[in-house]
Amino acid sequence: SGAQSPPAPGGAGATFTFEGAGFVPNDSEIEVQVNGSVLGTVGSNDAGAVRFEIVTRGSTPAGSYQVRVVDSAGRTGQAAYQVAAPSAGSPQLAVTPASGP
């Protein structure tokens, strides 16, 4: 199979969707790791396919994140996603009216 291009970066708070195949069918204990830390588990269907989402928090630091999934037979799949830095600029705040009666 050909190389896949990396997904477009998303800002903090973005949802990233992952899909994979070739895992143990009906495995309910497929471990999901992000940068080496266990995030949780997902399950595969009767064909060994998985689909899950990772929802980043608004405070997620910008950078590249490596996702690794490991099924009960020790088979692994890997992918990465990129959290983009907030756009440049200074926050603005206004109040109306400027003063009370």
C-alpha cells in the first residue's frame, strides 16, 4: 500500500478520527496509547477493524502526537496527529457601556 499523507493539523479542542484494520476480530481490549501513555481501550468488529476518536482539550499543547494501538495478540498499528498552535495576535476585550449611570 502507498504512504498516507499526514492529516491536516487541528487546533486544540479538535477531534481526530482514527480507522484501522487487521486487528484481532471482536477484541474489546485494544489498547490506545498517545506518546507512550495509555489513553484507554477500543474494540474491533468481527472483521478486525477499529474506529475511534481522540478529542483534544482546549489546553492541549501544540505539537505532534504519536498514537499506537495494540491488540490482544500484540499486533500494533501507528499513526500521528498534529495539534496546531493558536493563531498569532493579541486577544481583544471590550465592554459596553464603558461606564455606568
